[in-house]
Amino acid sequence: MADDSCTNCGMLLNPENTNCPKCDEHRYAKNRKLTLSIDIAHARQTLAQAEQQLDQAIEQAMTEQFGNLKIIVGRGLIRDEIHRSLDAAQWQNRIRDYQPEKYNQGAYVIQMHPCT
């Protein structure tokens, strides 16, 4: 994490600060309305690599408190396997919900759980 300022009060945050020491706003509060987008299918990934990238992307979206996560999966075998992995992630309560992107069936939009 790089040094940056609190989006609520402007206080300078150190890399180890999760919350602002002045106003207690979470470091990534601004991300709650944003979507993290990651392509896991177009760099010649294997199925195992794509699944690993999905897990890393979910962890990043949770840690950095993104509201949504967009996973670009293409239309082949990776898409089918990622669909199964997303079912498992939803069952494990790691994600809230997911669906294919409205105008791009080669991508999923994942709703993350709201942060407290």
C-alpha cells in the first residue's frame, strides 16, 4: 500500500493504517461503489491458473472493499470452470451473488458482501 490521504477528512495515512486515525473512515471506503475488473482468460492461463487468479481477485475485492468484481473469462473451458468456482464461492459465503455481464457473456459481475 502506498501512502495516501483519507477520502473523508484528508489526513495522511501510513501504509499500516487500515482506518483513518482522525475520523475512523476505512482506507478503502471509496471502493464500495466501484467495480474491480480482472481478466483471467486472455493471457493463455491454464484452468488452475485461472482459478487461482479468481481466488486472488475475490480476496483483493474483499480486502479493498470493492462493491463488485468483474471477471473476464472468455467463452471457453475457463468460463465453464469459473462458473463452478463461483457457485462454490457463493455457497461458502465469500461472494454475495454473480451473473453474466449483461452484454458480454464472456464476463461475470460478482456482487461482494457489503462491508461493515
